[in-house]
Amino acid sequence: MDMQETESVAVRFENVKFKYDQNSRYALNNVSFSVKEGEFVALIGHNGSGKSTTARLINGLLEATSGKITVFGKDVSDKKNLFEVRKSAGIVFQNPDNQMVSSIVEDDVAFGPENIGVPREEIGERIEWALSVVGMTAYRNSSPARLSGGQKQRIAIAGVLAIKPKILILDESTAMLDPKGRKEIMDVVLRLNKEEKMTVIMITHFMEEALLADRTVVLNRGKIVLEGEPQDIFKNSELLETYNLSLPGIGYICKQLQKNGMAIRDCLYPEELAEEIASLLQEES
Amino acid sequence: MRKDVAFGQYYPVDSFVHRTDPRTKLLFLIAYIVALFCCKTGWGMALCALGLLTVILLAKLPLKLVVRSVRGVVFLLVFTGILNLFFYRGEGEALISWKFIHIYKEGIFYTIYLMSRLFLLVMSSAVLTLTTTPIALTDGLESLLTPLKYIRFPVHELALIMSIALRFIPTLMDETERIINAQKARGADFESGNVFKRIKAIIPILIPLLISAFRRAEELGDAMDARCYSGSSIRTKYKKLRFTYRDVCAFFFMAILMTGVFLFNSYGAALSALCVQGWNALLGLFGAV
């Protein structure tokens, strides 16, 4: 029973505390949560809520002050597990410019597999596969300097995918992109989650992106304050406001319409809102 | 097109020389420089020039582009040449003597030698960088330096540092431009004032750039860690350099060139004498007619 549970749990935090240095406050204070294999979890929270810290703790870039973090049952604090943990949990960071090591796309994607000692022929196959997943096959021999932000970030994702991790962590990976670039990344991430059954942990401050997840975890000042399906989370708009978080655009429009006396239900998706308004108009006529 | 600077002066055409293995080209350049410095005769020098010309033609490089590469050092070369010409002490009578300047016949010859040697040297190096991308050069260097691993020289690390540096040139150029614009927007003046004022104006560009570079380095370090970089021995290499028939050709070409230079070194004088004799005989013949 226990064995089976550890197998299906991708990441587990147990009473994790972390502070950056002795005198500062806890960046994470007694955080416990788990992510199931194949799940798409969004982590949201205001600046300084501990989102990025969480990402860095998962693959051992930071070490928890106390508590226990496991990735597929392996304790992250054990230095012997670190390599395996990093192989199974890949992070894509915020700034695509600061994650690339080579001036040729192909060489950059090869960097990860090279590090874990994949044989040469297989690296070629992995590059092929990773670039096709992110839709960048045509740019294999290009220089990243000539690509757009969204394209660069897709290359960064490909670079992580080439290691064939089971968990993909996105640490505000869409924050520096324009709307088009953000959509490109979200499409890739959703595809990976649905088709490749990859576990996704997405740290974001775009509520629209959090809405696409299976589950949303809200952090505030180092503590988990809300957890559940995004639809349920965004019902508590007043509560979210106290954590300096807003509703997704559609939810906000919906709230304003209600305030102006329109008798519609809470909506979060454009289709939903359109339907509500349409049916209301039909009723009136 | 500032971003193109990242590729140095690489001239992108498809040619025999461009496709030659970077290791071969590096070794070729070293051998060529050795040949230049071993060369003691005009014949040998002419052969070297001819060799370089052949390579330039094979590489489909515009001759102008190669010659232009000398522009940066032309002052230095001419200066060296003039010093040599004025102060070289030959045997016998000086051709011109004026105060401390004495020009000898040997001095003229020696100066011509020196100048052509230096010009060929600079141009041959230019041909290497014009036909090879910096990243290929890095790969080539890493491969050539591999034996040094046995004496614990960090070859792989050095190559990685170089490739990362190349990768960040365009990024930091963009950043510099952004900082300059930001400082200009706040009223900074980079264009007027004397030299000292202008140098002082660079400081508000350099400091933000430096800070940003450090921040980037830290983030890159994290990203490399996250992608399992440990610099360990299990690391494999995806790109492998391969020697082809081109490299065999290049080695033969170099061998011929070197042999030629050394043959001329030994027998050049005799050849010159023969030529002079032939010339005199020819003149004599015409004279008789």
C-alpha cells in the first residue's frame, strides 16, 4: 500500500521550512503538499510568497532548513540522490537568455543529455524529439540570438525535455514573454501534460494560466493558504484579494457585470461568460 | 545587425575551406606561420604568398576582404618596417646616410622580407577566422588540447567557458545598447567633451552592465545545475569532429608548401645564381643579335 503510494506521488513536501539566511523570515514556513504523477499543478502567489523557492527546493538547487522533500520517493536532501532527482525533475526558468549555454540551438539542447552521459547517437534522436515536441525542428541549426522570446523559451523547454524528465517545473517561464509567446508556451505545456503524461508544476502570476491546471495551490508569505481546483479557488475573490491576487480577466469582467446589476453566475472562461450573457438576453426578449 | 558580431568576421559561403575540419585549419595555420618564419629566400616567400592565394581562392573569399583584415595593424607594420629600414646595419657602404639614419642594401631586402612575412601572417590568420565560426574554432581547440587532460589541464571547462562567452556576446551587446538608451533618456551625454569626459561617461554604462552580467552568470549557473551539469567524467559529447578527404588534401598541400620552403632555403641561392646566369646569357644572346 505504502509502496504504491510513493510510486504515484511525484513530489511530496512534508513540513518544509526554508529561510535564505539566519536572520531573515521563513521564505517557506511549514509547507506540506504533494503532486501526483501526471498532474498539472499551478502555484500562484504574490511576489515573495515563496513560489520560486519551492521550485528550487524540488530539484535541490536550495536545501530545506527543516522538513522533508521527496521526488518519486527519493529524499532530495541526500546528496547521493541529487543527480537522479535532477534527471527526473527539470526546471525552465524565467529568462530564456540566461539558461542557454551555446550559440547553436542543437548544441544547447544537447547540453543536458551530454551531462547525463547519453550515448551520441541517442542524443541526436533526443534533440529531434525534443525540438519536434516544442515545434522548433526548423531552427535546429539557428542561433538563439535571432529567435523571439517565445521561441527561445521553447528551446529552453526542449533543452530540459531532452533529459527526459518525468516532472517539468516552470518557474515563471512566461513572465518575460509577450501574449503570443505565452500562448506558445502554454500550448506546449498542455500538450506535454495531456499527451506525454508529464507531471507539470507551473509557477505563474498569470491567473489565466493557473486556470488551465488540474489543481491550484495558493501561497502567501511562505504558507499554503488555498488549495484546490482552480474553479473553486477563483470563487473566493475577496479572499484572493487579501493575498494580493486578482481574478482571471473573464472572472473580473463577470464580477463587474454583477456589480452593475446583471444577474449572471460566476464565470471564469470566455465561452462560459458568453453563454451566460446570451441566455440572459434571450430571457429578456 | 549588431547581433552578427557574435560570429566574428565569419564570411558565410560554402566552400572547400569552410568545410575543412577546424582542427586541420588550426594546425595548417600554425604550420604556415612556422613556414613563414623559417623562410629565408624570396623564392620561399613567393611560394608562401602563392599558397595563401590558393587557399583564399579555394575559400571563395573576396580578396578585398582578406586584405582589409590587415587594415587594423597596418600602422604597426609600416612603423616596424621603417625602423628596420633605418637602423639595419648592413655590410659595406650605406646607400644613404643622414645623421643617425643609414640605409643599406641589405636593410631594404630585409625590410621587404619582414613586411611580407607580417602581412602574410595577419592575412592567413584572417582567412582562418573568415572561414571558421567561433564555435567551430572552440570545438577544434578543445579537441586539439585533449591530450593536456592527462596533466589535469581543464580542457573541457575552458572550451565551455569560451562557448558560453561567445553565446553571451550578442546578449550583452543588446544590454549595453539598452543601458546607453536608458542613460541617454536621463540626460547622459556620451558624444561631447574631451577624451577624459567621454571616458568618465562610460562608467555609468559599465557598472550596470557588470552587475547584470553577474546576475546572468548566477542564473545561468542555476540553469546548468538544473540540467544536471556536474562536469563529471560520464559526460558525453554530441558533436564529433571528423576528418575527411579535405583534411588529407590540406595536409598534403601543407607538406608540399613546407618542403618547397625548405628546399628554397637550401638551394634558393643556387637557383638565384642560375637565374642570374640565365638572364645574363639571355641578355648576351640578344646583345649578340
